[in-house]
Amino acid sequence: YTYLIESLGLPQDDIYTRYKKVKALSDRCEFTLKVSQLPDIERVRQGDPDAIRQVLKALIFYYCIFEGVWFYLNLMGPIQSLARRRLMLGTATQFQYIARDEQSHIMVGEHLIKGIINEYPQVEYTADFRLDVERMVREAIRLEDAFIDEALPNFAILGYNTVDHKKTARHYAERWLKRVFFVIDLQGEH
């Protein structure tokens, strides 16, 4: 990052603190901190159902949304659209290598989430818990929409635009959630 910032002559202090200044970024940071609050580990060790659900919710966020949507999609979306038109092929290739690594992170998360569900069969994943997860996911997708509106306003580049990006975000969220037994329909929202 430093090399790119210096090469482009961008002000480092501004770049490294932008997540605090740009509302679409700061909102995502605040949300991430809120949903990643973990309970005392002793409660988890003792099999406290509320603590286990809290850990599970945080893992669903990190692996299905943070890694699976926010990071993965923003890494792949516009650059891969350009690559399909034989533009920025070198960059797209490097991003594909990074994306493979991200997919392995998502798969580790998927196994971890399923492992917790299997390890604690006594924990009831109630309708209230599922609704809480759904609310979290819908808020995360709303934050992705705000972020892409900020990052790529009026963006349309050779067949890729913000509407496509938002639809793809919903597709990825549904895909990863379904793999960990949470079915949520997000396609009608954008």
C-alpha cells in the first residue's frame, strides 16, 4: 500500500485515516465492532446457549459477510469485469490469486460454523436467533450498498455498474449463508 500511495503522490495521513472520515466506511467499522462482541470464553466452555449463539453470529458475519461479500466482491467485481474485456489482465490475475485465498478463508469459516452447530446440538437456533442473524445480514448489505454508492458513484464501466454490484452482493450473501444452513432471500432489495 505504501508503494502505491507514494507512487501516486497521495497524502498518506489522509488515506490511512479515511475510514474515520468517510461515513460509508466508518459505519461499516462501527457495525463490525458491534457484531463482533464475543462473550466470556468460560460461558462458551460451559455450553451457555446464548454465548454459543453470540459466537456463531459473529462467525457468520465475519466469514459469510465480511470475507464472503465485503472483501471478496470488492476485490473481484470491477476488475474482473474489465478482465472479461481483456483489460487489466495482469491485475485481474493477481486479484484471482488473492480471491482463491479468500475462498479458503470462507471455507474455513464454513467448517467452523458447521462444527459449532454440530458440537453443540443442545443449542436451539430459535426463530428469534435466525431473525437476529437475518437483521444483521440485511444491515450489512445496506452498508455495502452505501459503500458502493460512495466508492463508485454513477459507476458504469464496460458492463459493470453499481446495480450489478448490489445484486452480486446479495447473491454472495445468500450463497454463503445457505452453505451454513441460513436461508435468506435478499434479491428483492436494492
